Amino acid sequence: MTGVDTIFWLIMAGVFAAIVVAAVVIVRSNRQAALRGGEPAPELAPVAEHTPVSPLEPAEAEPAAVQVAVEDGVEAPVLDVPEAPGSRMARLRRRLSASSNPFARGLLSLLSADRLDAEAWEDLEATLITADLGVGPTTELIGGLRKELSIDGVADPAKARQVLRDQLVGLVDPSLDRELRVTGEDGRPGVVLVVGVNGTGKTTTIGKLARVLVAEGHRLVLGAADTFRAAAADQLETWGSRVGVPTVRGPEGGDPASVAFDAVARGIADGVDVVVIDTAGRLHTKTGLMDELGKIKRVVERQLPVTEVLLVIDATTGQNGLTQARVFAEVVDVTGIVLSKLDGSAKGGIVVAVQRELGVPVKLIGLGEGVDDLAPFVPGEFVDALLSEG
Ligand SMILES: Nc1nc2c(ncn2[C@@H]2O[C@H](COP(=O)(O)OP(=O)(O)OP(=O)(O)O)[C@@H](O)[C@H]2O)c(=O)[nH]1
Ligand SMILES: [Mg+2]
């Protein structure tokens, strides 16, 4: 074959390939047109725009979302499906375990000691004090452990672990009533008031709690009685809207008690199960702000009893959290503690200290910034998670 022949056949092959491609394209477009009944191609549904995310928005991967029915062409809200409360602890256990929690690591080092000599006990004591367990509970725990472990020592690691577990569970007091009072009497809504100093995690906790309550089938209204910053109400509203929960808000700088009042009135009118009220962060040392909190509670109680006052304490603040707790308890009759930011905290001992000090149980624990990183506080599970090595 000459060079001219080769070029000729190459051109012919190219022409043939072009004809085949053109034919395929024509057949496919005809078939699509037939499927659409000759209508012009519908516009692609707009990709749901991301809700503006405040800097305080959870940073975790988006959970599953459900598209709800479109009515009369109104854009359908996309609602999250919150994680079922039951499966949380297994997932969150790792955040408390020795691999990521210095408090847990300190406890486990006791079990890995070859011999329980004076030095090992001193180390443990130092760990417990650093973890803000408080002097009384520390002495109690060391005394209990010394007594139980003096016979077999830690020669039998399984026994030593069991002893440590039992002593810790006893310290956390499994007999306290930790039920959240979210619903009221006679079918009326329960009112949950959430209080605490700045940045402890109040709004985040309410957002997470709303998800838990929605997952349990409750109907809710949120009240943004933090009128101090406009962004605070936006932050709360964003949390609520993701699970279809409305937020009642007032003007920035307005009277927080009146927003709380309106939220409760709306809850009654809508026949919801729970009204959860967010309040502004306030320093326990500022008398005016603490008085304002008392007023919010009194105003709400003109309509309905407050069924739960949750004080959010940041676990990483340790002993300071305890001081805050005392002052808040004087003003609003705290009924439950939420210990936030326990993930990675070396101050897990505060659980015991705060319950002892106030006689108020820890009811919820915050274990991360993710939307479902809130768990009920169950003493046995908590201690098991601390002592797990996962
Ligand atoms: N790691 C961790 N971070 C948390 C937890 N709970 C809340 N946070 C973070 O703490 C920061 C403050 O949370 P907010 O909920 O805004 O606190 P707040 O008490 O409402 O703050 P103010 O309204 O300003 O008083 C945010 O960055 C949250 O993501 C938790 O359990 N673990
Ligand atoms: Mg807030």
C-alpha cells in the first residue's frame, strides 16, 4: 500500500466513525424527547441553598435529610433526621475513653501499675484532684480502692477493673433521679429554661436537645430569650429549623422575659409538648443579670410552671464551674446540670463534685460539636466509657 492509499483509508475510517457517533447522538436525543412527551427539558431543581451557617454552627458532617412534601408550589423545607437517642452512647463512648480523655487515662494508669506502692496511690490522688473530683470524693475513692485492692492488688486486672468500676459508679450516685421533666401536667406544655455563663454551650445544647425531643416524637417551640445579640436568635432558629421546630424571637435588645412569655403563649396556643427557652450568657458575679434571670422565670410562671431548669456548665472550667453552679442555683432553682465539652476534658471529676455540691443531678452530657453529640447521663455507661480503651 502506498502512502497515498494509507491516508485515503485513514480518512475513510474517520468519516465512518463520525457517522456512527452522529447516529448514536440522534437516536438518544429522539428517545429522550419521546420519554418527555415532546415537552422541553424541565429545569433542574435548584440545589437547596445552604442555610447561612453561623460561626457557632456544628462542624460535623451533615446527617441524613428528608425532603418533605411540596404543597402549592411552596419550597419544601429539608429536615434532618436526628440520631435515635439509644445509639448515641455507643458512638460517643470513644470520646470519653482513655485514647482521647486524659481523665480516663489517669484512672487506667492505676490498673497498669505493677505494684500499688505509695507512689502509685499518690499519682492516682494527684490525677483525681487535677480532674476536679474534689478533695472529699478523692479521699473516699482512694480509701475504697485501697481497701478492696489490698487483698489481691492489681495482680488480677479484671478484678481490679471491676473494683474501680464499682467505686466510680458509687461515687457518681446511680440513685439520683435523672429524668428530664419536659412535659407539663394535664397535657399542658412543659417549660425548660436553659441558663449558664457565657459560652458554656447553652444554645448548642438546646439545639441538640430539640433534636432528641423531636426524635422521641415531641412537638416543640423554642424561645430566643437571649436578646443580647441578634446572632443568638439566628443561631437558635437555625438549629430549630433543621428539625422543623419554630423559634419565637423578639427585637434585639428587647426584654428577654417578654420573649420567654411569648414563647410559652405560642406553645400553649399551638398545643406543643415542650417550650425550651434559651437565655443570654451571664456572669454569675453580675447581680443585675442574675436578677433578670429570676424575672424571666417568674414571668413564665404566670402562664405555666417551669418544669426543668438546666444549668449548662463547661466541663473544662472545672472548679470555676462549681462556683457558677452555686450562684445560679440560688437564683433559679436548678433542677438538672448539663455538663458540656466533656469530650477530651481532663476535668471529668466535676460530674461528682457538682452533684455533691448542689444535690442536683447531671442529666445530660455534651460530647462534641456535632449536632447529635449530646447524651443522657447514665452513671454505669459513663464509667464504662471512661474505663474502655477504645
Ligand atoms: N467540644 C465541644 N464543644 C461544644 C460542646 N457544646 C458546645 N460546644 C461549643 O461551645 C461553643 C459555645 O457554644 P454556644 O452554644 O454558643 O454557647 P452559649 O452558652 O449559648 O454561648 P452564649 O450564648 O454566648 O453565652 C460553640 O463553639 C459550641 O460548638 C461540647 O459538648 N463539646
Ligand atoms: Mg447562646
